[in-house]
Amino acid sequence: MNLTLGELELRKSQFIFQINDKEESNISRYGNVQNFHFGDGIKMQIRDLNFNEEVKIIQLLKLNQESLVLDFFLEGEGTIEIPMPTKSLSNTKIAAGVFLNTTDQPLKPIFKSNCRIKHVQIILPKKWTEKQFLNELNEALIDPEKEATDIIFFRLNTKMRVVLETIFKLDKHVKFRRQYLNAKMSELVVLFFLKLTCNAQQDSEMRPSDLTRILELEDYINENLSSDLSVVKLARIAGFSRSKLQLLFRQLYDKSVHKKIQEIKMKAALEMLESNDFTISEIGYEMGYRNMSHFSAAFKKINGFLPSHYFQL
């Protein structure tokens, strides 16, 4: 380890940087860290940071056997120091990985210089996880033949990546942001434990380059709701054949391209309706419909009620 090591210390929700023996506490110089406290003692921290120097993150928040810590690393080139007795995972590459720590010893990620870090940490009380996942969770986590529970690691699967990308792309000023992040936190936890308790071979993986193109295509759909969004056009934009585009959408969303577009459009239509700034006809035209009866039928199929009945609810 070189002498330009920066140590990022976490004291509860506060950071102190020690770079070249100089203490620095201005987090805005390096990016942003957001803290969220949800019900039942669940905590989530979202870190989006850039450092010029090599950085070690030391978590000083004392852990205990009553908590589980999930660390999702979407980006961040480096390795991680693993506490005893799990030496087999030492020097594991961090990027696109997730760790579950059930010990009372914190992990110590070491990031290379000139590195962007996208990291979501979730702290779960064991009582909550036992309540949600019943006895299957303990059977998956605890090996009675071992003196201590191992730290568990595996690579992010496609659906975890999508949730993490959504978290980092979320506008800070969007309505109900905290509630949305709470839902995404729950989704990440469920996806993790599904992978933990199911055969890893059942995971349907997607190449990172394909995932990037699909997410960019979803952004394009959201920005062009009134335009032609045919499978032929979208496949050409993304650089896929029509059959591959359909396959990737089913793999990622469990929906055809058409059904995913309808879902995006009708959720956007509901948001416009809730704003009270548009008539139903204006919303229908904005979604690319010229026949309002077709729009109303599509709206009801996704949202469960006709747009004209919204104000009667």
C-alpha cells in the first residue's frame, strides 16, 4: 500500500477523510452520501463518490450479531479486506459484487486512485429478516458445523444491477422519493436472498453491454412516449435484432417489448392525471393515442380503473 492512502472513516452517518495525513470533512468535494432510516430499524446508505487517491473505507459503526450488513458495489475498482475467519475471500474484486456480512467485524474496501465508487449499504436487523424470510433464512446463513458464519459473496445478477442503476439515476427532487427508495431497498434484499437460497444456475444473466443498451433504450422510451415505439424501430436504435430485443426484454422485465411500453406509458399517464394539469384527451395524445377509447382501455388494463373514474376514487 502506498503512502497516498486516503482513509474514509464512517462515524454513524458522518465521514472524515484522511488523505496524506490531512483531515478533510467536506463530503461535497468527493461526491455525495445519502442516509435513509426506514421502519423496523432498517438503514440504507447510498454512496456516489470520486477520489484521486487510493481510499480505504473504514466503518467505525460497531456491528453486532443482531444485524446483517449487505454491501452492493455497482462501481468501484479495488479489493476488500475480509476479517477473520473468512480469509478465503480476501482480495476479492469489488466491482459488480455484493457481500453479506453476518459477523461483528466490518469489511474494509480499498479502492484504487481515480476511481468512481457507487455503493449501497443496507443494515438489516436479524429479527426483521427472520420475520420476513422465516426459518429458510437461518438455514441458508448458519452452518452448525462452523464456529462462525462466513461472509457471503457473489457477483451482481442482472436484476440487481437494474435496481442499483435505478437508485443512482433517481432524481433527488422526485415526489415520494423516500418511499420509492424504501421499495427499491426491499427489492434488492429479496433479490439477494432469492439468489442465496436458490440454485445459482437458475439465474438468467445478461451481458453488461446488453444491459446498458436496454437501460438506455428504456430512457429513450420514457422520453418519446408520443412517438413511434415499434419493435422494429427500437431494435434498430439499440442495435439488436427484433428477436434478441424481445428475448432481452423477457429476460430483464418478464414482459414483451409491447407490454413493457404499455406499462411505462400508463404509469406516466397516471402521473399526469394525478398532477391535475391535463385533460384525459391531452394525456392520451401525449401517450401516442388518437382514439381515446383505446387509451382508456389500455389505461384500465394497467392501472385497474378508467381514467374518467380517477376523480371518483
